[in-house]
Amino acid sequence: MVELRKRKAPAEPVRAQDTKKTKIPEKASKAKPAASTKSNKLANKTNDAPSQTHVLKIGDTISLEGFGGEFDTHESVKTTLKALVDGSKSGVVLFTYPKASTPGCTKQVCMFRDDYDSLTSTGLSIYGLSADSPKANTAFRTKHSLPYPLLCDPNATLITALGFKKAPKGTIRGVCVVDKTGKIQLLEPGGPAATVDAVQKLVATSTDDKPSEE
């Protein structure tokens, strides 16, 4: 009798290994930083004009202590507005001019010189005020034989406080009168003749208001 041999079960086919290499994901590209919001240059731009919490006007009374800081006379002597007012009989006239020895400024200082006696008749003390150096103002005063002092304010502390600072730099021609109590009696810009005329009118008014002596 023939013996039947058992067939071996066919071996499972060997799976061919996946020869494809696993694709390594590329590194995520660095995210670009978000563009910063551009600041509004116009909104943040600093105004060249000096900032003032209060714009002076006729009738205002200022605190003379510390007002306008410290500045020099043409003789390089430190002084303040309070010292000038304290040393006057009835107050001070401060007329501003842009630059010593220029035509308009020469006309202005000479007009104040020529009318000096009448302008000081009520006890006002007259001062020219500019951002010039003591040397420049001394030469200017000597050349034109000015009977009043010239004030030197290179940092424009007093000029700015009075509202006569021009932006971005420079000085506005004008005139201011401050009485003994710190009251602003006159404050206005104007040309050489206009600044003198304004003081003349104020002096005339003050003279008319004085009670007549019997």
C-alpha cells in the first residue's frame, strides 16, 4: 500500500520591504515676523513751536517769581523779569527784535531812543530784548547811543514765555508792558514803528487817567 506524504503548506511569500524611503517632512519655514504697525509719523511728530499751557493776553496777571527764567544784560549781568520790575517805578517795557544791527531792528531801537523821555514819563523802564549775545548787543547799543539796557536771551526763555518765539527758531518783533503787580498792560506783535506807537498810546492813557493835582 502506497503511503501518502503530506504536502507541506506553501510558505507565505515574503513581503518585499518597502524600498521607498520615508519622506522626511521639510522643516517648517520660519514664520516671518508680522510686520510692525508703522506709527503715524504725523501724529507723533513734535511740533517745533514752543508749547505753552497758557497764552498770555492783556489783562492777565503773571507770577513774576521765576517767569521767563534767567537771562543776561548786555553787560553780561544775570537778571530776571522780577528783578527788572522790582527796580522800576511803575513797570517795564520789553520790546523784542529779531537780530541786532539789522535794518528793521536798528530802526526800532532808534525810535525807542528818540522817544525815550516821553515813553518813560510815567515811570516805565525800557528794555530791548533779543536772543543776541552780550557782545553783539553791547556793540549795537554803543553804536546807536541807546539810553536803555539790552537784554540777551539766547535760550529764548523769556521770549518764549511772552509768546514772541518764532517756530522753529527766531524772534517775533513785538512789545510787552508789565506793571509792578505783574499785570500785562500791553502785549502785541508789530513793526518797529507800531511797537513804539503802542507804548506811546499806553503812556498817554495812563497820563489822562492820573488825577489832576489841585
